[in-house]
Amino acid sequence: MLDLWYKNAVIYSLNVSTYKDGNGDGIGDFKGLTEQLDHIAQLGANCLWLLPFYPSPGLDHGYDVTDYYNVAPSLGTLGDFVEFSHQARLRGLRLIVDLPINHTSDRHPWFQQARANPSSPYREYYVWSAAEPENSTEGVVFPGYQLSVWTYDLCARAWYYHRFYQHQPDLNIGCPAVREEIFKIFGFWLELGVSGFRIDAAPFVVEEVRPDRPPTRRYEFFAELRNFLSWRKGDAVLLAEANVAPGELKHYFGDGSRIHLLFAFLINQHLFLALARETSEPLRRCLTSLPRPPQFGQWAQFLRNHDELDLGRLTAEEREEIYAQFAPSRKMQLYGRGIRRRLAPMLGNDRRRIELAFSLLFSLPGTPIVYYGDELGMGDDLALPERWPVRTCMQWTEEENGGFSSRAPEQLLHHLIQEGAYSPAQVNAIAQQRDPDSLFNWLRRLVEMRQSCAEIGWGEWTLPEADCHSVLVQQSVWESRSVLILHNLSHVECTTQIKDLSKGKKLTDLFGNRIYPSKPDAESAIELDGYGYRWFRME
């Protein structure tokens, strides 16, 4: 029998180097992460997604890899990883590791050998052109920070292809040896206790590029990866980053035999449009228009992550609406399409709106992902470049360095917010763990409730209509059990009727454990505070 554990999981995403310094050298490591696993277990998450931790020059926050079979020396050793993996498993935590396999660092031994010798077998690992292609400026991923997707290498005397920065040459997926190498990498980490892989930039992983013809995509490679995982470890999963149009989603899920989990970028963008407008229509429209995942597929739902909040699938007018509400200053925006802020500052540090956003996240069909620090309401540092404002050090206590490291503050590798409303004195894990009314403990209860409502992850969902335009109503049904969830996206309180709500149903409020007696439809009004939410079990 297939183990579809991901259907009812809660994933916690973190960067090892910014989470906890365990040896006092000023950078987070696996020793420190292992020491803080109880915090994650206490929150109730049952899966960790680790951002890249491999050896790297660190020019792209670890996504420029120089060795896929090791741990960055600053983060520990493979032995430290295995101990961490063991301790995570003891706490019921599965591991998903981030795997950037569409490119390597230009310092990777494969690329160094490829550029030095045209006869090297590694030459075919990358994409080369004798002359600069005419379309060298098309397909730039980071406008304003990246000029081209082709760069001339003096040593190789040829141009090499890179979808991202020029220090990240793309691997050639059309090369059989590259595909075999990727299988070996998967197998290596599976043996060390990993339960899945986050496929970075999935559309570019399967993009076969040649300078003399248009690129093609080998979507069947996802099925090959899935088959490899199924034989090596039956419950291992693929989590893919693919911000693509609705018509392309079928290439990633397939018939349920390719990607297990796909980030719900379109839902995410329309969720923030709905929050900005304080009306449910954008989110409702998106949810009803998207194709539904196959039986073994699942959406991965999120609010914020380590990258910018990408709004590129919205119209220019819709982006401006969101900017006006959540990123009114140019320094808060990025690449002409996104926002480089954490969740709490975006929502004005308004506890009501933060709770509403998280409640929406956990109610959406799919698997929710929480970005480290957002469970505390951590802030961002807009003085940092590009996507770095949301990648500051985790805040554990109100002590110096927020309890992140015993090193002198000026010797920390990554930035820590020191002052203001989001400083460790105001926002830290220990204080919130002890405060029953903290955001952390509220979210812990929400995680517990979501895991008790398996209907959301497993069941069929519908969107009953409310007579109030600001209210989103969701109903999930699985094995004769039903959950009804309402969210008021407006700051104004309201009372709403739900169309077609079955008569004779008893509603139990899951937050307050309050039973509402069944009433005729004409009297089945439900009250909602401004930015309010209600979770009911229907019996």
C-alpha cells in the first residue's frame, strides 16, 4: 500500500546557516539545528525542508553547489548530518532536502574540467556555443541583476548557457551521464535518511537547450526520477518549484506518476490579491479555474518563503494593488514583479491579519509550508540586497545575537535584526513558547487542528457561496466527514448566510468547541469578526 504521508503533513522550511550556531563560529550548523529540533516538534510540524547545505562559494545562498555529495564545512560533517537525521526521525520529522540540479557553481570540478579540456567527458555536462547566440538576452530570470543567459569563457573559448547568474552554468539534461549523476545524488541522500527532494527551478531542470534550435522540455524526466525514488524508497517524494501557467501543470503532475507536490504559485498570488482587496473573489476565481491535482498529486501551499513574493502571473494593475497595500516603497519590491518582505511586516504586524493569513494557508487544499521565523512574526532587513532581507538569523532569546550565536555580533556571517519592533527583545522563540497567547502557541494550535482535519489534505473540496463578498467559504469532505471553514477578508465584521448549507447539520466550532444547533436555512447566519475565521466540523 502506498504511503501518502504528504497528504496530511505540515512542512517547516529553514536554512541551516541562519537557524542556530552550535559551535560558536558565527554561522548556523547541523549541531545547532539538532539542538533546536524540539522547537519544530513543539510547533507540530512533521516534515523539514532544508535549503541547500552543500559546499558552495555562497554567491547565491548555497544554490551554487560545488559538491552534491557533502555538507558545507562551515555547517558540519556528513557525520553531523546523519546524527541530525537520526534525531529528527526520533521526533517524527521527515526530511526534504533542496536540490538545485539545473545548474552548478562555476567552481564545481565538473565545470572546471569541462572548460579546461574540450575532450573531457564533463564537457557534455554543460551547454556550449562557439558563437554568441542571437537570443542571448532572452529568458533572463533576474532583471536588473542579470544581463544575459550566455557568457563567454576565456579558458573554454566558447559561450556557456546559464538561466540564472553567470556563476551558475546550467547542466545539460540531454546528456545521459548528467541524468545518471542525478540518480546517484538522489540515492546518496536517501541512504542518509532523506524522505524527499525539493526540485529547484523545475521547468529549467527539464529544459534541453541547444544554441542552434529552440529549447525543448523533457518532462518525462520527472517520471524517471519518480520511478527511481519508488524503487529506492517507496515513501520518498518530489516537491517541485514550477511557477507556470495552468495549462502546463499537467506536465508536472502527469497522471499522478511524476511530481508528488507542486508549489501553488498561482493560488499564492491570488491569495495576496484577495487580502489586498479585502474580498474573496480573486482567490475563489483562482481556486475554481485551476485544474485539480491527480489522486497522488498535491498542492504545496505557502505564504512566504526564502525568495521574493513572485506576482509575475498577475496583471500589472493587480500587482500595483498589492504593492500599494503591502510594499508601497520601491525598496520593498524586486525584479519588477515581486516583494522582498517577510509576512509580519507586509501585514503591518497586525495580529488579526497574520492569523487570518495563516488560517487561510492551512485551510487551502494541499500541504501547508511554514517559513522559519514566521511562526514568531519575525521581521526583515530591507538594507540587505536582493532576496536577502528575509534570510536573517533566527531569534531564540532576547540576549545578545538573539541567542543565535555566542560569537561577537560583528563576526556573524549572516545578518541579525538588532533593533526596533522586530528585534530579539520584542520577537524571540523562548518568550513565545512560554506565553500561552503568543503567535507561536496560536499557530501550534492551528497546526494541531489542521492535522486533525484530514479532510483538507485527502478529501474533495467545494466553495459554497456566501452572501457577503468578503467571505470565502470552503467545504472539504472525506470518508463521510466534513469540515466547513469561513474567512472574512475584510476589516469590517459581518454576518453571512451560506447558500445550500444542508439542513439539520450540527456545526462544532473547532476553535472554541462550541456547538451550534441546526436551524432552517433562513436562520443559518454565521457571525465573523473583521479579519475573522471560523472552522466547523459538520455532523
